[in-house]
Amino acid sequence: MKVGLFIPCYIDQFYPQVGIATLQLLQKLGCEVGFPQGQTCCGQPMANSGYEHLTHQCNSLFIKNFADYDYIVGPSGSCVLHIKDHLHDPAAEPKAEKIRQRIYELTEFLTDVLKVTSLPARFPCKVGLHQSCHGQRGLGLAQMSELVAAPFSKPEQLLRMVEGVELVPLDRADECCGFGGTFCVAEEAVSVKMGKDRVADHVKHGAEVITGTDVSCLMHMEGILRRQHAGVKVMHIAEILNQYTDEQANS
Amino acid sequence: MNRQTADHATLADKFNEDEPRVNWHDQTLWWVRAKRDRMAWTIPEWEQLRDTASSIKLNALGNLHDYLLQFEQQAQQNGAIVHWAADAAEHNRIVTDILQKHGVKRMVKSKSMLTEECHLNPHLEANGIEVIDTDLGERIVQLAKEPPSHIVLPCIHKKKEEIGELFHEHLGTPAGNADPQFLTAAARLHLRKEFLQADAAITGVNFAVAETGEMVVCTNEGNADMGAHLAKVHIACMGIEKIIPQRKHLGVFLRLLARSATGQPITTYSSHFRKPREGQELHIVLVDNGRSRQLGREDFRNSLKCIRCGACMNTCPVYRRSGGHSYHNAVAGPIGAILAPNLDMKDYADLPFASTLCGSCSNVCPVKIDIHQQLYKWRQVLVKEGYTSTAKTAGMKVMTGVLSAPGVYKTAGKMGRWVMRAFPGMVNNRMNPWYKQREMPAPPAQSFSEWYKKNKKST
């Protein structure tokens, strides 16, 4: 199985450790992973700002980079959702369609395609799980609190396989953190207030680490936590799932 | 309501100057959302009910012309006088004409977001007719000379102490008394007098049944009934999208409406108005005001399914932290943000951007309007129609240029990170809205792709 690793632009530039953890985790689980060097951005920042018509070059680039893979996997629910919903190219529509159907956010790839049932990882820590909206409500990574339906959560399912992880409960299990792309600067006051409230929920319940499937939300919450000198860390879920056990660390 | 020049972000910024008040506003509305959740969970077939309601509305909108004519015919047979208004101005003119014909100087009005949309109150006042809003929340904002901040909970932005002060000033209650029960009793006495004196009553309409020509008005206070039963003229104002085909469909909508709105199983009063009583005139004003234009917009048509429950406002994390007035439109929140640009793209170009597109609104919507997807689509329309700033467009073009060329992107990224490390003041300054209340991410020496090149064989 050839997996194309999709590392969104801001992860590439600011959170390389998330890309490394994702790559190592996929390899650990037996995937043959390629990283196309020509990739840049999915086009979401422009599209969500109303400029979807400017994204055709990003789309062509994405298709060029990823058309040959069996699966495309990225550690970002938001960027994956954007591709799934909006990747089109009149000159290469069959390829675009194939990519839309074959692109996965990392945790759903693990639970649904690789059907992972155990992970050789240990992380003794109190962890708060932030359910990023685009992953949760857009990709359906977890049940949503608004719906009258049976609960499930793909990220939580994976975190429960990690030895030592203690998930903390939250007052508002799936409220948005307020990042929202350009919203985070265009609507600075509300964005920050939403982020402060989200962070406070995790801190109140004793989280030592806040994790999630989207680095964008985590970046926003990290910025607030660091300004508050809160001492709570953020880590992408790939970094936790890729933690070594003591045995592996000693060998 | 006066048109405001400030946009949502500016008004929200102002709202956030008082953080304890934002917390209070957020928690009050979250409490309503939680009540709605508990009530929804008492109905195992809740999601099926939403599907059914959505389908009935789809049918109603798809056959609106026929249902409206059927409704008109039935209503006329029932003895009502039916009027058609193409826009807000015509609606206001029709209502004023009816009132002037009867020499009405003072009248009562139960809650009607349509009359807010049409700015009826200022129009009537300009014509020498005094309007008393009889919904308690609406009366409170009317005394405060403010527009409602929420379609179901018009004065949700006001604290009981502020209401106590207003009542002291206008109704003569003792200064400093903010006991809700006492204040409600005072309002009751005050409104009773108004009901008895009113020459005419305006009500809104929640559902108009094509099959029978009847209208259903839902209130918790019985104020629509008090007004309509006492006055010699009853004027019911409704948007043309309020039509439902058959009476039995009320069984779906009445189960959804109050549960979604306030977490009640049903509103205290679900009053059916069918015929004028002996000696009374019943007028029904059917208003388009942009609705048929919205019906013609395929991407936005479904917004007309809205039954005005307000659930999308209560769940919206942005609405809860920016307040209803920040939307500067009669209907605030996510649903307001997809309805308003249809009325005026220029005035409301900011509203579809006042969202993180989290999608919670679409999930609570009892008629399953794809609200957050419509917000996304409105953004595309507004940009294409030229309602965004040239600076933003220029910025987006630069960004697109960088992200469309891998070489440029890599160089720009490397340079950007270097600048951030060498001259943090270049980004960590007052000009950067991110930095105002957040730290910037720490720029690493190496990007992932640089790491990959060094550590892995390139593919």
C-alpha cells in the first residue's frame, strides 16, 4: 500500500515534529510512505475567505503530487476536509475525484483503513482531547453533541490504546476553539475569547497536555496558553500515538 | 432598526471589552442549548423528525405558488382579508392603511420578526400610531429603545438589574427592585391596560396551513391571544415561507419548535386563528421582501425552511461571544448571516465571515438547513460580486502566488522563519492581530520538508 504523506503548509513550516511523528507512525504500522516534495497548501485559506476561484493552481499542484498514491493521509482534519469537499480540476477531474475519495485524516486512516486495534505506545499523562470541528463535524471523526445518536470517537479510540493516557472529561465536549482560519485575525476578539474559554475547560479538568487532530486549533490554543504562562502543553495526536514504550526506548 | 456602519468584527470587539459580561452571555445561552439537548434526547426519533420537517418544507418551497393561492382562497372563505406585499415598504403601507381606515392611534403587537425586518414600528410611529410590543422581552427592548438581540429571546443581552432600572424609569416600579417575579407582575399590569385600550392587534405567524387557511401563533405568554381577542382589528403579518401544506404537519413542527428554541416540550400557547370573530376584521398580509429572490438562488433556497427557533444562535460560539446586536440585522446569528446578504449584499457583506464554519448550527437546525455550508457559499458570492476590500483581495492574490509555486513557497517559508527568529519584533508587534493576545508559534530552524530531505530518500 503506497501512502502519500500530505503535510499542510503551516505544519511543514512551524510544526515539523508533527510531520515526523505522522511519518514514523505510519511506517511503524507497515505503510510504505512517500512525501512528494512539490506540495504546498490545500488552498483552504483562500477558499474559506471567499476566494475559492483563486485555488485552481493549488488544486493542480495537489493532483500532480498525489494522483499516484493508493491513499493520501494528512495530520489535519481541516485540510483533508477541504480537499474532500473542494478539490476539482476541469483538466484532471477523474484524478481529482480519486483523490477526494482516497484522502484520509490520520486517525480515521488508522481506525478505518489500517484497522489498528493496538499501539505500542506509552504516555503517562492527563490528556484533554480537543475535537476539532472540521474533523468531527465535517469528516465525522466523532459523534457530535448536537445529534441524538450513539457516541463514538475515532481519536479517543486510538488514545485509549496508549498505555498511561488518562483522558480528562470536559464541560463542553465539542465546542469550537475559535481558530477558524482568517477568522482568527479578522475577528480577533471573539477568536481569542473562544480560545481562552476552550483552554480554561481543559485546565479546569486537570489536563497536562491538550491534544487533537488539527494543528491549527492547537497552534491557536498554544498561543493563548503560552501568553498565560499556563504550563499546559499542546501536542498533536500523532505525537502521542508515536510515543515509544519504555521497552522500545531502552532497546 | 437603524442601519449601522460598523461591521460585525468591530461591534464584537466592543462587546468583548467587558469579559465578565461576555461570560455571562455565553453561559446563559449555553444553558438554553443544554436544555435543548436534554429535550431532544427525550425523543428517540429526533433525527427522523428533523428529516421529516426538512422534507415537508422542501415540498412547501417547491410548490409555494400553489400553496399560497390555496391558502389565500381558504383564508378568504374563512372571512379573512388577504393582502400581498412585494416588499417591506408595501407591507408597511398596507398595515398603515388598515390602521388609518379604522382611526387607530394605539395598538398592540405580539412578537413578529417580520415586522422587525420591515422596520414597521418606526414607520407607524412616523404616522402617529403608537405601537406597544406585548411580548415581555420585546417590550423590554422597546422601552430601552433597542432592537431585539435574539429572535426568540429578544432581551437576552439584558441583566435583570438593568430591566429593574428600565421598569423603574418607565413603569414606576421601586428603584433597585430586580426581582424577576415582581417585575413580570408589574409588566403584566402594565400590558393588561394596553390590551384593553388597544384598537388593533398585530400578530406574527409561525405556521400558515394551506389546506385550511388557518394560522398558528406560538407564544409562552398568551400575548398574541390577548391582543387578537380584544381588538376589533387583527392583522397577521407573515413571510410567504411560513406556509405548510396540511394541518397534520403541525404535529411535526410543533414538536420541534419549542424543543429546539427553549428546551420546552411545547410553547405554552399554540393558538390557531381561523376566522374573525363577530364584528372583527381579520387581515392577513403575505410578504415577499426578497424571499422569492432567495428561492431563486439554488445554493441559498433552503434558508427559507427556517422556522425561527433560534437554536443556531444558542449553539453558535461566535453569537454567544459577540451578542445579537453585533449582527446589525433583525435576525442575528448564523441564520441571520445567510438571510441578510439576500436583502442587501453591501450592508451585510461582513456577516457570512462572522463564523468559524464549525458546523454546530447545521446540526441543531430542526429543519436541517446546511447553514455553515451556505456561509461558505455566501463568502464566494460576496467576493465575486466585489463586496470585499481591495486590500484583502490583494493579500489573497499574494498568498495564492506563494502557495501555487513550490519553490517560492519553500524560500518564503525559510525566510519568514529566519526573520521571526532573528527579528521577533517584526511579527511580535501591535500591527499583528494574532500577537495581541496570543504568542506566535516558535519558528523551527528546519521545516518538515527540509528534515525529510536530509533524513529520507526523496520520492
